[in-house]
Amino acid sequence: MKIESKHQHLSALLEAHRSFRQDCLNLIASENVPSPFVESYLVEELDQRYGNYLGINLSERFYQGNKFIAKIESYAHQLAKDLFGANFVDLRPLSGNIAGIATTLALCRPGDTILEVDNGHQYANKLASSNLKVDLKSIPIPWDSVKSNIDLQATIELIEEHHPRMVNIGSGIFLFPKPVFPLKQAMQRVNPDSFLVYDAAHVMGLIAGGQFQSPLEEGADVIISSTHKTLAGPQGGMVLTNDKSVAERIGPAIAPLLVSNHHLGRLPALAATFLEWAEYGNEHAKAIVANAKSLGQALENRGVSLVGSALGFTESHTLILRVSQFGPAKTVADQLEECNIITGAIQLSKELGTHGLRIGVQEITRQGMNEADASTIADCIVDALRGNLNTAKQQVIDLVKQFDQIRFTLNTTNEC
């Protein structure tokens, strides 16, 4: 293939992807789209530069030419501190996973025990089971599958038995707030030198909008998160804490251990993301939760069973559908994708039927979904589940044409 044909092939593949996805109803719970305002601050020029620093002092850079880069990053830090009520912020992690790995390495010692949700990201387990064989003992946090939450009493019993160095709460199935305060109380009773880490990757936007719990106020020592799910910023990660000694330990674990140059071009876009949430966060987060609840009710009305239905389905952006009656989860997800409905297959407990779909409404809420649209979206999903593929696909294509806006955003002409 000649070089001209190769680059034309690459362009054609990209265009095919764009064409496909613009006709899809994206219900992946971990994805979102930045606004044009945020995208306007993704600065390719900064990605050509290095901004390395150690510790938590943003002004002490390894490279010359950083005086304005340091100010940009400091401004982004201040906006995040104001938005989340944190004294210390680190935006260097390139993903939520790196934020979690760094925090675990920084705060734990060889031989320590860590409790972590087994439907979450399990950073200690990843380190212990890797080829490095990091000397950490990961114990799953007991999970109440019906309530879709931590089994508080059983977890407290594990804390009392094992005196863990760290308890990491947060999960891939994140419907309801976690019991932060009683867990922290139990940890302090048995091991004052322990850390409660709240993995907020899925719900960071809802926290920013004041429509979820406030982990630091409730007793979490650290928040780790990605920046692109409900928060709808550029892809990346971050760490927040109110404890300077904790920040000083985590900083070196991020850089130079896991990150050197931290991809500076996303920092102005992160700052723009924080500005949006400061302005529209309450309205934005309320719309996400309301839409998720409405869609849950619409699906239940059409005979689809959902996890947490007795508790109002969700307090977040996420719904969990129980789909065993329609087939294996991956088969069902593939079937929905044939109808241009993008979801995620997950495994549920046997009690809930094993096969589930995880869906989220954060992206379509941003693009114009209102509670009144829940019935139409539910019709599309149910038709696809029941095998009415052609009908469902055309419904979806017609529906997504209405979701052609970006709400809860500042104008690109606004000055910061």
C-alpha cells in the first residue's frame, strides 16, 4: 500500500468511527464528552513542553521556560481546591488508575493489609498479583448486592479483625453514597495510622455539583479520581486531600515513580472544566441524577429488572440492568450495539441473576436529555433486548439527532 493510500485508509477509519458513534446512544457509564469550551483549552503547544516537578511545590521545576506553565497549573489547582473543598490537589496522574496506584504505594508499607471493593479498581490487588509481587494483602470488602453498597457491619468486623493500613472505597458499580463516616470511625478505633481512600472516578462530577456525598467532610483521607467521567473533562487523573503530610507522601509516588512529564496540554482544559462546574455544577448534577432515576423507572415499567429498585434505582448517573432473561451479558451488550446502543456488560451476584448491563446517562444528559426522554430511550433499549433490532436501531438514529447540544457550559468567548 502506497503512503498516500495508507494515510487515506487511516482517515477513512477515523471517519467511519465518527459516523458510527454520532448515530449511537452512548450509555457507557465511564465515558463523556468535554464541552467546546473545555476543548478550546486543550493546548497542543503545551504538550510539546516538559513541566516536571517533585513533591508538592509547583514552582520548583526541572526545566527552564516553565514560569507560565507553573502559573497555569497553580491556577488549575486553586480552582480544584475551591470546587472540592480540598487543601491539596495533584493533577499529575495521567489516569485514575495511576492516582490509585500512586496513593497505595505512597501510604502503604510492605506486609500491609488493604480492604478494597472487589467490583472496583483494587489497586493493592493489582500490585500484589503483578509480576512485581508487591507485598500487600488485599481483602475484598463485603458487598450487599441487593442494596448495591458496602455491607457496613461485615466490613467493620473485617477492620476490627485485620487492622488494615488502608480501606479503599469506590466501585465500578456506583449507585449510592458509601458509608464513609462509620468506616473511618472504625478504622481510627483499631489503627489510627490508617487511611480511608475514596475512589470517586465515577461520581466526581456529582460531588462537584453538590449532589452526592462530600467524602473529605465525611472523613475520607484521600480522594482519587479520573477527570473524564461525570466530571466531563479531558482524560486524566487527580488526587485530593486535606492532609499536607499525605500530599507530601503521594507526590513522590506520582513523580518521578509513575509519571515524569505529565502531559501539560490538558491542564488548561482541566481548569476550564472546574470553571464550568463552579458555574453550572448544581444544575448539571441534578439533571444527571434525575434523568437516571427517570430512565430506571421507565425501564422497570417495561418489565426490565434493575438493581436497587426498592431504593429508587440510583443516586448517581448509573443504572444496573438485570438481563439474564435476555441472555448472557456480553451477548446482550453486543445485541444492543447492533442497534447503536452502547452499554457495558457486567457480572452480578447469583442472587441477582449473574448477567447485568451497566449504563450511565451523563453523556446524553450533557447533550440534551431531559426526564421526558426517558420513555423513548427505554423503548429503544427494550426493543433491542427483545430482538426487534431494526425497529430499535431506527428509533435510536432518530432519537440521537435530538441530542445535538452541549449544556451546562460556558461560551468559548468567555474570558477566564
